[in-house]
Amino acid sequence: MELDALTPAQRRAREELLDLGGERPTFPADLAVDLRDRLEDGLASHAEDLGRGEVAVNKSRLADVMACERYEVERERAGFDGWSPRVAQGTIAHKALELSVFLGGEPTPLDLVDAAIDRLVDDRDDTNGLGAWLRDAPAIELAELRAEAHERVARFVESFPPLQRSWTPRPEARVRVDLCDERVVLRGKVDLALGAPRGTTARVLIVDFKTGPAYANHVDDLRFYALLEAIRSGVPPWRVATYYLDSATFRVEDVTGDLLHQACDRVIDGVGRIIELQLQRRAPREVPNPACRWCPARDACEGAGVWAGLREDLDG
């Protein structure tokens, strides 16, 4: 890589975020066992009435229930609203970034976006997902999707160092952890993972890409990913980071044993709530918060009314 060819944003990310050649921590060989045992001990009483695979939790569901239990229940009940340019652009952008690693030549961001769309459209086994929606989408919606995905990919290309194959890049890296005799499933899909552990030395960097401003739950999302990776591979990532494409800035956190144990406690709390609510052991609690604006029950929820009043006071 020609360092002189890097933009200031790319150079900053390479030096401060990737920290190539920097020191990497070593973790105890039995850490993954300890983390799994901690989770299973904390969830055992909640999960005893579940069937196999009955509760599946990702970072979004965990964040929802921690924000407001009724919000989580209503979102699960409402289900997926369907594809639209706004919903699909993130998936297309991530597919484009994946292709950027493995395609030869020097494709432009728009070339990558179009290749990603073509790959999904050509997947004839997809009869009810994004590929099917793309095949039938109106031309105006496809144009809107291309524009939004292109903007996201272009911002990545101009501000993040070009991905090198020697870094073992894994876009859209999936991780799964089964707990309590597979009655509880924890799932994650990491935007980008770089590196691979060596023995018990952590050498993996996990990066989540965001548009828009920073939110507090972004930190918790990455700690959740770090926990899943630690249990899956036996070695945690050495660092997790949120990269904000709009501002070309990043928020990093180096992974420690204490961080992973805190993540365990949050998962036990959140998943325990999800199980209680899914099995209807109690009514969900309402907590007024910014998510009230998108809650399917906002028109009938007292908490949403409280939040609307608070917003009016703040805006006034």
C-alpha cells in the first residue's frame, strides 16, 4: 500500500484505529468456558420452559428490550415491515463492500453497488427476500436505492484504508452462540472483522459502520459482538469500534475481561426479560424514550404520550 496515496481520514484510521504492528493482549485459555458458564447459569431458570431454538436474540432485540419492554414486544408482534430503498440500502452497501475485497481491478463505488444488486437479482433461489423485491421494484425505487447505497460505499472508500487481503477481512461476518441446550440462540452479523487470533493472543478488530450520529447503545452493540466472538473462537477481539461514515470519525474500545463480564450481565438481564415476555409470564414495562417515535403502539401507549410531552418541553 502506498501510504502517500491515503487521504488524511484513511491515514488516521490506519494509524489510530487499526494500529498495525501495535501490542495485542493475551487472554486466559479458559475464558470462553467461563463466559458461557456465566451466561448459562444466569439464564437457566428463565430458559427451563423453552423449546429448542425458541428464543433468538440479536443486538437489535437486546437493545429494544433494554430501552422499553413494551417496545420490544410490539416490534416482535409487528414483524418485518417489508423492503424499501431505505431498508435495503444497508444490505446492498455491505454486499458491495464484500465484493470490493474479492473483485479484481479497481471498480468504482457505483460499480460495486451495481455488482451487489446484480448478484442478489440473479439469486433465483431467493423468492421472498431482497432479491425477489429487487426483481420487481419500480425503476424509481431502484434508482433511489442505488443512490443511497452508492453514497454509503463512496464514503467508506474515501475515508477507510483500502482492505488488504493479508488483514483477513471478513465483511458481514456471522457469529452464533447456542445456550441452555440450544433453547436460547445469540446471533450477530459483524459489518467487518479484520485479523485472526494467534494462540490465546487477540488479533481481531471488529468494526460496525454507521451513518448519522453516535448513540449510547452503539457501545453496547459492540460489546455484545465481542462477547459472542470470545465464546465462538475462544479468544476475544482485541478491539471493537464504531466508524461513523458521515463524519469519518470512530469510537474505539479495547476489549478486557471486565468488559466481557459486563456484557454477560447485560445479556442475562436482557434475554431474561425477553423470555419472560415471550412466555407471557408478566406484562411488559413501559419506559418513555426516543424509541417511542417508532413504536407500533405509540398511539395507544401512555409512555409515548409522556415522551412526546418531554420533547415538546425540550423543544420549547
